[in-house]
Amino acid sequence: MTKKIDEILQLTIEEFVIKGCTEGLKTRDYFKIKNTLLKYEEYEDNQYYKKLKRIVNDNYFLQDLFDEEYIYYVMLNSSLLPFVLVNNTHDEIKLYSNDSFMFLCQFHTEKTPSLGVTNHVNLMYCFGCGYGGNVFDYVKDYENISFKEALSLVAEVYNLEKTGIKVNKDLVDKYKRSIMSDKYLELIEQGMKRIIDRSKKDINKYGYDAYRVIEAYNKNLNQIYAVMNNITPGIPPVSYPKEKIYTKAHLDTSYLE
Ligand SMILES: [Zn+2]
């Protein structure tokens, strides 16, 4: 049990609402609470379970803010990399493993880049200050806005179903421009090339990651295409020009060569 959840459990519902409204809660805190709930579900009369359930279900703040399905929908249809990229101030961005990139950390002062963003996992972690999180955490913390605004901003950037919350138009434009930038395309292509080369050498070792990198790369292309054409990347996703899309066959043939 993390300290954060223990802290939350000490609060009354009212205190929790106030804390949540003023400080915001990270998505992962919510999922931790939900996972804990599931674990305790078989003990219906457990006091701990009852308290958690009350927090999640009877709290208008959580119901309003954390629609799990909607969060997943926005998360699956967005990528962290272009968000970090546009706020990057360092000249060189290093590819250090698969499709992971090292940036100068934007949350602490440093001279050597230690903020890693892994594209196919869609998460970031700083080896210097320990900052980590997903696209919502990043937007919330970097732009200093609430979770709700961060979620709405990401949805708007990717032309997804809107939340009804007003978002800053300049921020939307900034991140849209990043998604359509040559630099972003260059980065995801670098990651793609790296994984194809690696898979060629050792398909057993890199095969699984390779498939995930390919999936992420194609997802990125769909997103770029959708943003450029101002359309929603629904299901089935919009199709990017076929010749640009990599498939598992690219790996298999390169391995056989
Ligand atoms: Zn850092």
C-alpha cells in the first residue's frame, strides 16, 4: 500500500473532495485505488474495502472527474512523445534503447539529459529526479493545470470526443504543431529503424518489443494523419498511406534475409 493511498484513506470524504479539487490526483492514484478495491472485493464486510468503495463510488468529484473508459479512450489515442518534444530545449535527442529517447529533464535543472520517454510504452521517467508518468501527468505538471484540463487538452489536440471543459487554444496549437513536425516523424522513424535492425540480428530477443514498437509507430502515423486532416482517429483507425506502414512482415522478411 503506497503512502499516497494511506494518506487518502485518512481523509474524510469531504476532505478528499477538497484535496482532489485543489491539488488534483494523478491517474495512477485512482487506478491503484480501483485495483485495491478489486482485491478486497471478496471481503464485502471488510472495513477497508467499504471505505475505499465509498471513496470511489459515493464521491461526486471522482465520478465526475474519473470516467475510467473515457480516460482509457484518450490514453489509447494519444502519445506522450510529441508533448515532451515540443518543450525540449536541448539540441540533441538521444535514442538509447528501442524507441526510447533521452531528453534534458524539464522538471529539474541538469546539463546531461536523463529524462527518458519510451514511445511504445507511452511513459516517461527521469533518472535524475525520479519524475515519471503518462501523458496526462506530463501535461498537468508541465503546464501547471488540473488533471481535468490536462485530459481535455490531450483530447482536443488529437481531435477526440470533447469533455466540455474549456482548454487553452494556444496550448492546443503548440502540441498539434509538434505532432505535425518533421522532427517528431524523424524520431519515430529512428525508433522504427533501430528495432528493425535489432530484430534482424536477434528476433528472439527483440521480437516482442519489435512488434510493440511497430504497433506504436503505426498508431503514431495514424495520429499524425488525423491531426493533419483535422479528423478523429476512430475505430477502425483512419488509414495512413499504405506504403508508409510497417507490418510484422517487415520483421520476418528482414530476419530471413
Ligand atoms: Zn528530472
